[in-house]
Amino acid sequence: MIERRGLILSAVLHVVVLATMVLGLPNLFARPLPEDTPIAVELVNIAPETRATKVNKTPPVPKKPDEVAQDQPPAPPPPKPEPP
């Protein structure tokens, strides 16, 4: 009789622990969502008329790179000695 009582108590305890894990634990460790912080924005008119939509008929002239003064070319490597 005592063995049966221990078996029933163990089964009930396991069911309680399993139910707690499935139903209660996910809610215990849930993090609250962060609150949104409002940001103040001020809209400003840049100009009464914008000219961004007009096509530029003359293409831009590419700049030529500045000429860099060249030193003397590097000396050729010394000749390899002939094997005896």
C-alpha cells in the first residue's frame, strides 16, 4: 500500500511540475516590450521653388589629373653571377 501511495504521489508531482513548465514558466521570463520614445520633428521649407528637376544641358567637364613629377626610372637589377 505504501508503494502505491508513493507511485501516485510521484505521478501527481510530475504532472504538477510539467503543467507549471508548460503553462507558467514562459510567462515568468517574458520581457516587457520597450515603450516607443516620441521624436520631435520640425519641417522646414528650403526654398519657394526647387530646381532639382531641370535637366543640365551641358555635361560636366572631367578634371584632368595633376601631372606628378617622375623621378629617374629605377636602376636595372645587377646581373646574376655565372655559376662556375
